[in-house]
Amino acid sequence: MEADTAERPSWLDETFIEDALRSREEYGGVIVADIRVQLAVGKGENYTSTVYRVCVQFKRRNIDDATESTSLIIKGLSAVEFMAKFLEHCNTFGKETKIYQVTVPAMISLLQQNSQGRKVQPLVPFCYKTSRPHTLILEDLTSFGFRMADRRTRLDLLHCTLALKGLARFHAMSVALHDKNPSSMDDYAENLYTDNNRDMMSKYSALSFNALANVVEKWSGFEEYGDKFRGMIPTIWDRMVEIIKPVNGSLSVLNHGDFWVNNMMFHYCPDTEKPDEVRFVDFQLSRYSSPALDLLYFMYTSPSEDVRSEYTDHLLEVYHKELLGTLKVLGCEHHQFTIEQLKKEFEDKSFFGLMAACTVLILVLVEPTETYDMENFKEDGSILDSGSFERPYSGSRYKEAVQKLIPHFENKGLL
């Protein structure tokens, strides 16, 4: 959908784009002739930011009248006031900008130095420089054939394998960077579950669990679980604060922090239409902690239910093998992290997976017509119309998924 005049902010003009492009060596000195601005994602695909796709026509100096084109993704603060203030308060854009422009390039460089000439996939899009605060300018991965998978269908085993191999390399590179420069992870301390956010995050958790409880207790055979979900509310904050802490004596990595199907894009082999590359986006919630957190978040939001129920152990082993292999290439094999340790942390922190199922899986499976109206949220994390918050939990896809997950979580002693 092309943005109309009201949707296109006044600052997003040819001069702004020209300055951004010139921050990349290959575009030095270009002159932007025209831009076309569209909203990059539809309703229900992004809740925290406003995202534009900008198609750019430009010319290079000293080249006769040759017009070239490129496409950019520009991400700015949400138009919803409470969300914009929250993101500013947590410095999410500052964190994400550093991920793209400083940390990941340093990580990739280390792997490239140790890869004996083999090509190293970048794993993230290139990020252009801008002096405008709370703004990210990224290369448009769709220009290179990358696209998102269908979040409501969720991922098959092949997509999950590719995603977790990429995640393993990302985690391993962060270990190598931390070894070389321990202060490189200082900016990725927890910024979500902090004392300053306790009131708002607690209210949001209570809203989510109450909404789920109100819906679940109306399902035949699941009536008892309404009170079980409500009974968890008073302890959620303390449990989450404890879970997100790095495990003493174990491996800590730079977590993506929001590792679900909408935050990864796949490239497909033209001959087979099978995914052959993956890129990751949206690092606003990155944290330095146990790798089990990203794995739990992913496993309870993104694979199809058949893949999650039948292949979790297999996928953990795929991830672990790729992690150790990459650590070896990087000269970091001295880090001892066994598959048993990984599976234990995955189990010990499984409440993190339940939280993802209760608060993020709903965003994965919700239909566009049932999505949250973010204008309904107040600045303190409460909501104007609780009925509208329950509506997405009543969707048929989410009902089917949760009815399978409830006995699974009960068997783990979480319900």
C-alpha cells in the first residue's frame, strides 16, 4: 500500500535519503532524483514501530544520465504515544543501531578472519548512518530475493533448521567478540525486565494472562485452567527476572531477544524453492544471557505444532552442533558447553517458553481483523477496553495451538 501525504513524514525527503546513501562507500556522491514511500508492513505485522519501504531513483556523478534504483527500509518510532515513549525510555533504537553498525560487523569480521577465504553470510541487513534519532535505515532484503515466511502457517523443519543454524553462528560469533573485548557486551544488559519497567510490564503480563484465562475457561475440558493462569500472575515478574539472568559457570551469548518468525527473512533456491539463506532483523530487545532464551522464544512461537512437538530435541542438537563448529572455527573451542547443559538450561528456563506462548504466539497466529488496537493502551501499560484485548485470544488458530500446549506445560509442572 503506497503511503499518502499524511503517512509520509515531512523529514523523509530526497535530501534525507541522499545523506543516508552517501554514508555507504559504494553510494558516495550519488544524487537522488526521486523517492516513492510505502508502508512496509500491514496491520498486525509490527506493533512497536512505523516501518516504511522507500524506492529510490538516483544518479552517480560523472556518469551520463544513467539512472539507478535501490530500495530501503526505514524504521521509526511507533505512532502510538505510549509505545514511542517506552521505546525511547529503553533506548531500543540506540541498542539496535549499535547491533547493526558496530557489534555484528565486528562479529562477522572475526569469523571472516578465521574462515580461510570461505564466504561468510552477513546474517543481518546493512544499516546506513543517519543523525536522526530513533531512526534506522536498512537495505531492503526483498530486493535480494529474501521474504518472510507465513507466520500463521509457521515454519516447517527445513526453515527451522536454517534459522537455528544461523542463530548458532550469531551466538558463537558473540562469544568470540566477548573473548576479544569483554566490554563489547556491556550495552546489551537487560532493558526490559528492569525496576523502571516493573509496573508497566507487570500490568501487561496480567492483561495477557487474564485475557487467556477468560477465554480458556470457556473451552470444554479446559475450564480449570482459567484459574491456573490467573494464579500465576503474582509471580510472573519475579520468575522472569530470575530466568533472564545469565547462568553462572555456563555459556552466555548475545541473544536476539525477539527471535520469532516475523523477525527473520529467507532466501529461496530458484530451482527447488527451498530456503537456502536467512537474515535476522529487529534487535530492539537484545540481551546478553543464556542461549536457551532465544531457543525457547523461537520454539514456542515459530515452528509448526508438529515440528515443535516432534523435533525439539533434534533442533536443539542441530543448533548445538553448529554452535560448537563455529566456536571451533573462531578458535573458541575452549568454551565447554555440552548438549546436556543446553537441554538442562532449556528445561530449567521453560517458563520463558510459556510466557512466549501466552504473549507472543498470539501475535503470530492472530488474523489481521482480530489484531490489537494499540491506541487502546495507556501509558502505564493498562488498557481502555479489556474486551478488545481478549478478542485475539479467541481466534481458532490460537485455540488449536494452546489446547495442545496446555497439557505439555502441565507435564512440565508449569500449570
